[in-house]
Amino acid sequence: MPAVVVKTSKVVGVGTEHATMSSDKYCSLIGSTADSWGYSFQGKCYHNGEERNYGSNFTQGSIVGVKLDMWSGDLEFYLNRKPLGVAFKHLNQYSNLYPMVCSSMANCSVRMIHSTSHPVDLMYHCLSPLRDQYQLTRDQLSGIPALKQFLKTSWWTFSDEEALYPDGNGSRKKQYHWSLPSRPQGVCHRLSNERTVRQDVVRWGDRRL
């Protein structure tokens, strides 16, 4: 986020193909209808026009993660790679959901720094209970050939460790940039879709593109 924000809205979340993609007024666009679910920079969750307190605020330089489990139907958000807990449930009743980001701030930039998906298989169920014991199990797991690449690229989606980006800025992966159009209304961008356990991470940019 390039500057201090006043009377603006920035929301990250998911939505169906029927989600509202634009508005003529300042609003939390993601979560304004029954077709989208969002986490705003004010730490609130939005769905179907209703809001509730959820997590901490995010601002310039924050890294926001979106984890959608299409097996259980749970939607969880991360802030600076720390899990905030399940925000919404029962989303697996929808066949297609898309990660989305919106902002009503002119010249707001968002950077996608990581996107991955995991099939809900035996490995996933076995690794999930280890998410809080990463330091204890890292050496043992890294000795298993089939898990070496997973530990390097995707373990942090199970843990609060910064295993994927040890330098803290995501330089090990190609980064994708979006500049939201400079318009006096909310604009929503739909990013991608995957019917698995999926995690998409965006960071509010600190420069204009």
C-alpha cells in the first residue's frame, strides 16, 4: 500500500463467477453479496453484506494469505504467514471459487508472491498435524527423498515458519504485479481457480506500477 489510507477499502478473499466485480461507491466489494467472502485491511470478515471482527489490521508491506480447503470447505486467512484461523465454512458446496482482491484506493498496487495447490491425499492428512512442530520434525522429514522438494516450496502453508522465503521478501519465486485502475469506485480483480486445497498470497505493494 503506497500511502496512509483514509476512507478506502481493501479486501482479499474468494468469490464465485457471479461475484460483483465493480461498484460506483466506496465499499468492501468482496463480501458485499452472497457470492463472495473477504478479509479487509481493518481486520474484519465480510460475507453477504455482513461484517464481523476476525483478525489484525493489515497495511503497507503486509503479506496476506488465503487458504481455501475445498475438501472441508474451510476458508482461512494468514497475515505475514501467521494463520488467523478459519473465517468461513462450508464453501465446498460451490464448484468454482476464485481468489480475488479489491481496492477503492487510486493507484493501489498488489503483488502476488506465491500460489500453490495440494491434492487432499494421504500425505496432506499426515503432514497437517505436524504444522506446529516444524522445528522438531524438519531434520527428520528432510531426510525423506519424496518430501525434500515439498519442504523447500510448500511447507509454510502448513506452518507459521517462513520456510519458503527465508530472506523475508519472496525473492526465490517469480512475483506477479497488478496495479488496480485509478477510478473513484471499488474495483475487484479475479486471480485464478483450483478445486483443491489452495493457498494464494498477495502483498500490498509499496510502490506504484
